Amino acid sequence: MRIFAVIAVGAALVAAATAAVLALTLTATPTAVVYGKASTLNGVLSTHKANQTVKVDATECGTTSSKTVGTVKTNATGAYTMAVTPIANTTYQATQKNTKSPAVAVTVTPVVKLQRVRRGSYAVSVTSAIDFKGKAILFQRYSKLRKRWVQVKRVLLATTTPGTKPTMVSSAAFKANVAKGLRVRAALSKAQAAPCYIAATSNSVRA
């Protein structure tokens, strides 16, 4: 009985050690990117074996199924790296045979651009992979007294034109009375950007 007990304990220890060895890490840098920019995925296979194939799957906002975005080989230390360019908030997971990494999320900020057309007239655009027509942009000015941005008016994006697939550009032209020389900008709030993007602000211009 003692022999069987020792064997059972030994087998359990071996199984535990094997389970501990089979691990795959995954991180993203940065975890928030501007639309059109890349994030770098990095990870390490705990066996530290080289030339092992790691598959990376992505689940994009608005979808329930994942798709493979690429495969990569581990290097001499078992590490791997891959650049990804998400078009919307996306969750990534790496797999090496039957071993899966924890999932990591990369969020995406739309590109918001503000242009002063002439005194009192402005144009704003939001570049992303979805149609933001009907969404609200907050036109803001910077208050030196309050040391923060304050709202001037709310502007609805009126038109959307397609860019190079999957890019779409939603825009609006508007007028606003702001004292000459003040810094102004456009902001897309978290609520308006959700669920597939995060809040964004434009460049600032002088009124």
C-alpha cells in the first residue's frame, strides 16, 4: 500500500509540474492606440522552446466569433512578438497547440480633426471604421481662468464618406462665436464613441 501511495503521489507531482510548465503569456503595448496605428503583442512560452508556432486570434467589437490574425514562431528563449493594427476595440488571445494565453484587450481612439475654415467657421471630422453620422461632437474652448476645457456647443456629425476600406470619415461644418485667439478643440465623449471605440479629442486651433 505504501508503494502504491508513493507512486500515486509521484504521479500527481509530475502531472502538476507538467501543468505548471504549459503556460503561455500575452501582453499588448500600448493597450490603447489611435485608429490606424499598431500595437505590439509579446509573450513567452513557458517551455522556452524555440521555433514553436503560436497562433493569435482576435475578437473585434461587434462580433462574437474570433478570427486568426497571424501566426509566429518562438525565438531561442521561447518568446514571440507580433504587430497588430486593430480597427476597433479588440481582444486578442494566443494559442500554442492546446495551451492558451490570457486574453488581452486593445482599445482604439478615432482620429478627430478640427479645422478653422475662417473666422467663426469650423469643420470637424472623425475617422474610424464605422459610421459616426448623427453622433455628437463637443466643441470646446480652453479657459485660462478655470484651467480646463469648457463646452461651447454640441455639433452633430452630418455626413459620412468612405475612405480606403474599412475607413469611414464622418464630418460636419459649423459656426461658433469664440473670442479671437482662444484655443478651441473638438471632443468625442466616451458615451458617443462606445461601444467600439474610446473617447477622443482633436488637435487644438486658434479661434
